[in-house]
Amino acid sequence: MKTPEEILSVIKKEDFFLIASHLDPDGDALGSSLGLSIALESIGKKTFVYNRDPLPEFYRFMPGCNKIKSNFKNILKKNPVLILLDCNSPERAAIEGYRFKTSLVIDHHETQKDFGDIRWIDYNAAATGMIVFSLIKELGITFTKNIATNLYIAIAEDTGTFRYNNTTAKVLATSAELVGYGAVPGIISENLYESWDRKRFDLLVMALNNLEIKNEVGIMHITKDMFKKTGTSSKDTENFSNYSKMVKTVKISTLIRETGSGVARISLRSKGNVNVAKIAELYGGGGHKNAAGFKTKSDIYEIKKSLFKEYRKLNR
Amino acid sequence: MKTPEEILSVIKKEDFFLIASHLDPDGDALGSSLGLSIALESIGKKTFVYNRDPLPEFYRFMPGCNKIKSNFKNILKKNPVLILLDCNSPERAAIEGYRFKTSLVIDHHETQKDFGDIRWIDYNAAATGMIVFSLIKELGITFTKNIATNLYIAIAEDTGTFRYNNTTAKVLATSAELVGYGAVPGIISENLYESWDRKRFDLLVMALNNLEIKNEVGIMHITKDMFKKTGTSSKDTENFSNYSKMVKTVKISTLIRETGSGVARISLRSKGNVNVAKIAELYGGGGHKNAAGFKTKSDIYEIKKSLFKEYRKLNR
């Protein structure tokens, strides 16, 4: 994974960077942004880290997370170079309509748009953190504990901490190197997986209680009332859609969330070769083979019935 | 982690090995045993793999798992060399009272006994699989996919798939190497974590429903009736004791299981520096700092009350 020369030369030449990543940020968006920011600042560059949405509570242990600002308008006059991370369209990062000195795009997601002056999109990278790791190396920057911790979190997030299919030898070897630089896996995992609020835990248990499994499909739902009873909201449901995959026979796991505005959000996850993006498309949504979703104005029990029916059709 | 010369020389010289590991085998016991067996057979040695207890269902994807026999008496007349793995006393493997040509002990657990002609006990190894990895390397044996898969499972098991404190750079680098030899992390993880029977899942949800949290302690219980209702048994509860640690405030998580014989088994797990072995000792049990347990004839609700009280005392 060689860094494109143009990216290296822009970074070496320029002094001020706006680092932006996608809305509803996850560990890869945040870890890549913070890791790169800390690295560039260590060689005397200035950076401004932007994400429109607030950090979920359990990411607040990430080194440097206070750097992240939800508004970047004040720094536009300094004419920053944009580095867009872990997404590749300006809308995904809420930066559309602005002009930047130069814009670099570094990502591993599929792309439909052609945004950016220089684009480095590596579909084979398990995480944007893997690409940023190479970039920092090729810039000759010394890895500190804080850089390593952020990149380790980025990689851990997007590989399910080394459980998903994208966990390659290179992912593990890179992570070993990051541990050598000071990332501490046990502490990172405790923060990522053992730092739930009680109310979030209660919401999960409520949802697990209503899991229905038919053939190879598991569906759980969360009503507005369940959110209210537990004092939680949609952002507390990260990863819930994966739980019913624990059951051997479940190839597609589904989470239906009733949101405040009369809209339900449906998240689909699948094992192995089962393609849930195709199902999401039937309902006007989209995504990847193993992770997709859509929104609907239907009643959640209606949509549950409809999904079981569609899945059954697909199985024929 | 240099292999002791005596171990190398016995293995090189001898031809027939009885490979045994601890009762109630886990991924490290099984993966180390099978990995070593396949490796030794690949250089023309004969091995017999023994474990008294049956393999839990979700380990039945391990390459060569049909090799494991629950009785070794018939092969004693061939005068095997014993290799005892992942434990260090003959009682832990149900091989006490027998004599072997030579006995090698390879383990990473604490030891009180002095069993074995040659002992290689490395407390710093995250898994016995890590020690067996070195051994196979130093014997100059070529790693195959089946050897690599078994050792990867061994290491994954004992590090919580790279989430526990014992996940070092060396653990990750070794695992990267094993993936290079053919272990497939995604498939292994699906088998370990996403292959539950529905009934086991239902039992977990039942237990989660009765979780009580007081101060830094979470306690769940499983009654005989819950086992009966779901058609499960004690062996289906592996890892349940860890679940309440998901909650940030829970430093000690506890599972109480009512067993058929009027005895309750209590498993204690803790985060970070909290020592649960000390608590288990108060009740006549024992274990390690972060994982301990004991048995009692008390009623499960009595023991729950008593535990909350003891924990409170310790906190003062």
C-alpha cells in the first residue's frame, strides 16, 4: 500500500490542514482523524479536526478527542488543505458547498462520486486507519503512544477487533507494531466493549427479549416506548443489529428502530455470502454485502412481517 | 521463549506421544493438543490425543478434532511419552496414577505441584498455544493450515480474541504469522462467537434479565428450572460470567449456577486490578486475579445476598 506521491508532496509542502470525517463517527473515522492530526502536529504542521456530530460517550477516552470541533467555518479564512477521511463525498462529512485550497480524500469505502483533487481510496484496506498508518510511516513520522492508540482503535473498530472477514495477516501485523509503539489492547477493549451505561445495557436486554427467529432470519425491534423507558436514544444502539447473529442458524440479523418522527430505521447484517444490500435496495436503501439499511414510514410490526416475507422469497 | 533443550531432545528421539490436556477443555487446551499432534505426525511421529471430557459443540470445527479420545488405557502398553498441555497436575487431566515412559509438561498456568520429568511452564505466555508455536518452530516443522488454525484458536481463546490484558505485540505478531500459514480469522470467529444454539441464547437472555447491579458488582443467576426450560446444561454457560462486565460501573461480574446436586457453582470475573481470587477463597474456592470461582451448598439467593455483603466489606 504505497502512498501516492502527490499526497506526500501536498502534505510535505502545506502547513494547515482541515481533517474531516463522516457524520455519526465511528472508531475508524475518529481514530484516523486524531492519529493523523497528532502525527502531523508532531512535525510542526497545524491541523483542525472537524466532525459535525458529537463523539459517542465510549469514545471519549481516545487521546486528543477534545481536538474535535463541530464547526469549522472560522478557520476557512486560513485557507486550509482538506483531508477527508473514512468517507469520500462532501455530504457524508457535512462539508459540501465549501472550497478548500486543495482536497485530499483517503478512504476505503466504495465511491460513486468523484470528489477531491487527490483521491486515495483502497477498497482492500480493512480500515482507513490502515491507510493512515502507511501514510504516517512514509512521511517518516515517529509513532507515539497517542498516534498508535488512535490507529489501533481505528483498526479494531472496523475489524470487530480482529473478528471480521477483513482481518488479514497485515491487519494483525500492523496492530502488533502499534502495540509496540504503545497502544494497549486490554485497555482499549475495556473502553470499547465494557463501558456501557446501564441504560444502554437495559435497552439491549429489552430488544433481545423480543428477538424472533424464522428460518435463517433474526429480527429484533426497539420501540419509541423502549427508548423512553430506558432513557436512551438511537445512538445507544450501535452494534445491536449484530447480536442475533450469535445464533448459529441466523444468517441475517435485523434491527428495527422506531424513531421519533414516525420513521423506522432498519439495519441488516449478514454472515458470509448472504447479501443484505440487495434486500435494503428493495426498500429504497443500500449498503454493503454484509451491512445495509433503509428507512420506512411503515409501522414497525408491518415492516417486520414484510421483511420475513421478502427473506423467504429470496431463499427460494 | 526458547524451548528447553531437554524437551526438544525427547521429542526428536521418541516416536509415540500421548498428548493430554485439562478436563472441561477450552480452545487453548484443544488447539494446543491438536496443533501439536498434527505437527508431530507431519514429521512421522505417532500421537494419541486424550481428553476425558467431550468437546463442546462449537469447537467441533477444529481441524482434526475427531482425533480426541476420551480413554487412553489401550495405548498404555505401547509405553507412550506423555505431553501434558495447558495444565500441570495429573488430576486436572484425569491421568493420575498412571506411569509414562517420560512426562513433559507444557503450560502457562500457576503451579503448586511438581509433576513431570521435564517442565516448561511460562507464566508470561498468553496461551499454551503460544508456547506450542515456539516448540513447533524450533523443531523445524512446516506450519500447515490445520496446525495454524488450531494454534490460532488456542491463542484467540485465551486472549478473548485479542481483547484481554494479555494481548501483547508478540501475541498479535504470532497470530499474523499463523494467518500467513492459512488460519482464517473471520471463519474462526464465526465458529467461536456466532454458532450458538438457540437454546443457549435463550438461556443467556434469561440470565441477563435477572442481572442485579449494586455498587460495582453485577450478579446473574441460573436456576435448575431455567436449565430445564431451555433444555440446556452447565456446559452451555461458558463465558456468561463475563457479560455484566459490559456495564461500565461493574468491576466484578458474577454468575451463580444452580446445579442438579444441590450445589451452586459461582464464577467471578473482574476488571483491571480487582482481585476476585481473594473473594473466592473466603468461600473455599480459588483462581486468578481476574477469574475465580467456588462451590457452595447454600441456596442461590442466600449466596447472592452474602456476596453483595462481602463485596461491600471489601470496598471499605
